[in-house]
Amino acid sequence: MTQIVRYTHPTQAEIDAVMAEARQMRSELVAAMMTSLRLKLRGLFAGGKATAAA
């Protein structure tokens, strides 16, 4: 029974480690999304200006 409780109830340190990893992953995801959005907008506006000037 002790092992079952040990594996089903993580320690506070384990919870903190998982939450820190989740925050890092979320931060990286948001950064990647913003980079992608910035590149798409740059292409949209730069493409629009290039075709209008041509």
C-alpha cells in the first residue's frame, strides 16, 4: 500500500518540477507562435507592397 500511495501522490518537488517544465514549454510555444505570426505578417505586407510597386 505504501508504494501505491507513493506513486499516485507525487511529492511537492515533483509537482514543482513538472509545472516548471510546463511553463517552459508554454513559453517556447508562445515564442514560436509569435515568430511564425511575425513572419507571416511580414510576408503578407512585404508581398503586398512588392506586387503593388511592380
